[in-house]
Amino acid sequence: YLIAQNRVKRADNNMVREAMMMRLQTKCQKNAASPDALSNLLYSTDEFSRSFVTNVFEKSGNCINLKREIELKMDVFLFNLKTCLSPKEDFLANFIRNAFNGVFEYFCDNNGRKLSEFKGSKGLQCVFNVDSSSFSSCIKPTSTHSTDAGEVILKQEGFCNDVTHIRKCIKKEIISQCNQDQRFVEISKDLLRIINDKCAGCAIFANFFLIVALILFHMKEYLF
């Protein structure tokens, strides 16, 4: 029964990935001039994720220097992302960058003390063991977006609905299940607050945490 259940979960995840790939492919084909736009985006996304994981969770050193290393990969990722976006979605890249800067301004304060505490917390190790399938199911978008010739156009208003749902998922699937380390809980809540304060609209919150959620739950591929 468990084997069959796991196969169903893997099949569901594969279907989600295939649907996402189809959407990305449609966007890149419609908006990008280069036929390599999709492969460039996927490669730079993987490089950005690996750099984030390596510099935040594996490396030690000056927090600002770690941030700069990640930014080099993020710049390429955002460039490739923008080539595949509709002009109506150009705001996404700026939102992601602003949220990233807000998080690292917090992490790097006081010589990176909070980043060190976050990396060494028991709560973070707990995150690695959270059931990723239940979290993935939880963060499925609940809002609808407009379409243009078969392309799904992301709307800020739709993200406002998604963000409420995502926040509930973070609390339910991460913080509530990994609350044995109060410092981890405090830092996690600070990050939620900081990103919310930094955003010019709710879309930044949703987009950044979708990326963080994906990084967290694919992290095991790189660490274990």
C-alpha cells in the first residue's frame, strides 16, 4: 500500500512539473527571441538555487560576500526570467530582487549573527524532514490568472489571494511542525514580517516565498 501510495505521489508531482514546464515553454516561445530561452532559464534557475543553498547553508564566511556570490547567479536568473515574461509581468523581477535584498539585510546585520543562528538551528534540520508532498499540495495556487493566446498571465491581484494561502502553508507545514527551536521560529517570523514590509504589493511576498519554498524542499537533492 505504501509503495503504491508513493508511486501516486511521484506521479502527481511529475504531472505538476510537466504542467509548469508547458506553461514556461509557452511563455518563452511567445515572449523570447532566442530558441534557447527556456533551457537558459531552467539552467540559471538551477544555478541560482544551488548557489543559494551552498552559500546560505554550507559555506561559512562574511555574510555580505556570500550574498554577492548568490547575486551573481540571481542576476543571470532574473535576466533569463524577464526574457520569458509578458511585458505585463515585468514587475516580478524587481519584486524578487527587493525581497532578496530585504532578507539579506536582515541576515547580514550585526556581522551575520542571524544567518549563523538560522543555519545552526534545530528547526532548520526539522525542515529537511517535513513531508514535502503535503507542503507541495498545500502551496498549489488558489487564484485564477488571465490568459492571452494560450499564455497564462500572472496578475498581482491573483497573488494577493495566493499569498494568504501560502502563509497558512508555511505556518502549518513548517513553523508549527518545527517549533522545538524557538530561535528558528522567531527568525522565521521576522523574515515573514520583513518581506511583507519591504513589498510594494502582495505579489512580492508570494513570488519570493514560492521560490524559497521550492529551494527548501529541493535542498535535500544537494545536501544529502
